[in-house]
Amino acid sequence: MKRKLLYTLSGSLLCSLSALANGPKPPSELKDPVALVLLTVIIGLVLVIAILGNAVVGAMDLYRERMKREAAKLPAILILVTLTLAASLPANATSVAPEPSAYYTPLSQSSLYLLVSIVVLEIAVIISLLFVLRFLAGIKSKSKRRAAAHAADPAKPRISWLERINNTRTLDAATETEEDMGHDFDGIHELNNPTPPWWKWGFIFSICFGVVYFWRTEISHSAPNQLQELAMSEEKAAIAKAEYLKNAANNIDENNVKMMDNADDLAAGGKIFVASCAPCHGPQGQGVVGPNLTDDYWLHGGKINEVFKTIKYGVPDKGMKAWQEDFSPKQLAQLASFVKSIHGSNPPNPKEPQGAKE
């Protein structure tokens, strides 16, 4: 009977995996590296569950007589089987077609969550089987015997889990002499204290990583080295900077406009002046219908921001239109800078001064 219950447990886990395989997922998701890794983990965990299930079945045969004497513990196993079957039910539900997401791989969010959920479920089942196997094999009773032995011999130090990981032990006065290296410095004794195993393996891993990294970057050139990565990052930064400056150039107004002394900007402003401003102010700014722009007199202010404002909003009362709809803020700044650059050029046939001297 117990064997059938464990077979049912293993069958329920396989059903949850088959539900994943039968789901209507796009074929392209199988090529996703995340999906391949998760599927590999799922298959590996299924093998672990199968091995543990077989071990539990074997332990069940050896433990059958004791289980008969301890019939009160049978409901716990039945509850475990019931929870496992219940946990596999959501995997058998109708799968939903994956929707496009912002995830950087073709694997959809719903498929990712489903795969991760199955991995978590399998891990939970493995932990449950380990507890069952621990109980059936009588490991709990062995732990009790070890605890009783330790209580009977308190002189023997107990090794904690941290000491096991670091492969160390707490020393007392009696065992300290065993680890003494024979070196004495001002009353301080050097003890044998090797580095922990995890540190050694980490060091070995770093060496292996360095060898692989050197091979890929300096020999096979299958991956960029640090200098190449720096150059690539600088290139991306330069593109981003150029894009930012391109957008920032159109954020100029009368409050932050600056004089543009660059020859290209002045040439661009001169072209705009000849095409749009020369009919009223003359091709050299000497003034025709509009005022002379080369002398020291200004009707609406001669500072760069004031010239920019006059060009931008115009002077409707005197027939000058607003140019803000015709040119971009950068073009308006180029035009204002050109007007300031021709100050004092003294063109022939200048118009009489108008406005206030500045």
C-alpha cells in the first residue's frame, strides 16, 4: 500500500512536467537560453526525485514493520501525498498563450513564471522526500543517540555548522597544543589555521576564470578585452552625447541664449539673414525699411538676449513678424549672433540712427 502511495507521488510530479511540455508555447521560446537552462534544471530535478522516490520505496520496505507499530505516523505521509497532488493541479490547468513583454529574451513572462514555479515545486518535493527518507531510515533516532552521547561526554567539543563549512574547530587548552606550529612571538603562539575550503575553491575558480578570459580576449579574440570594452562604451557615450546636444540645442530661449562665435554658426545665421531679413534691413544690415543694425543705436535693446527676443516675438506694431514659427531656437540664436557680429562694420549708405545708444 505504501509503495502505491509513493508511485502515485512520482506520477503526480511527472504529470506536472508533462503539462509543461503540452502547453501551446511558440517554438521560438525553446531557443531561449533561459528556457533551456530552466528545462535542464527541471529534468535534472525530476531525475533526483526519481532516485529519491526509489530510495524512499526501498526504505519503506525495510520500515514496514515499524510503520505498522507506529500507525499514527501514516496520516503524515498521506497528507504529504495529498499536498503534492494538489500542487500539481495548477500545472494541468489550461495554459494561456504568451503575450509580448518587455523581457529582453523571446521567453514570455508567463512561460518564465511557469518554469520557475515548476522548479520551486520540484525543490519542495525533493525536500519533502528527504524528510521522509530521513524519517524512514531512522536518522532522527541516530541524531538523538549522538545528542545523548554528547551529553554523556561533555568534554568532547561539538562542531557547529559554521566550523564544518570552514573546516575549523573551536580549540580549548588541551587541543590547542596539537595545533601549535612552534612559533612564538612575544607570547603569541602561531596555530595551524588553514584557509577555508570555500576560499581555496574560490581561488581556483578565479584562476580558471582568468585563463578562460585571457584565452577569449587575447588569443582567440572571441570577446572584447577591457580596452575594447572601454572604446565601445566611449563610442556609445559619444553618440548619446551628440543626441543630447542635438536635443538641447532646441532648448534655447531669451533667458539662456549665448553669443555663438563659431564660424559655422555665424555662417548659418548670415544665410538666414540674407534670405529673410535683408529686404527690411539691407544685405549688410545698413537698414532699409527697418533700422540700421550696425551702429550703436537700438530700438529694443542691443544685448544678445534682447536681440534674440526681438527676432523671436517680432514687433507687430512696426510691421516686423515673429520668426519663432519659422526657425528653430538654435537658428534664432544663430541669427541673433550674426546680427551682433556685424555691429561696427560701417557698411555703405547706412540709415540714420534710431533708438537709444548703447
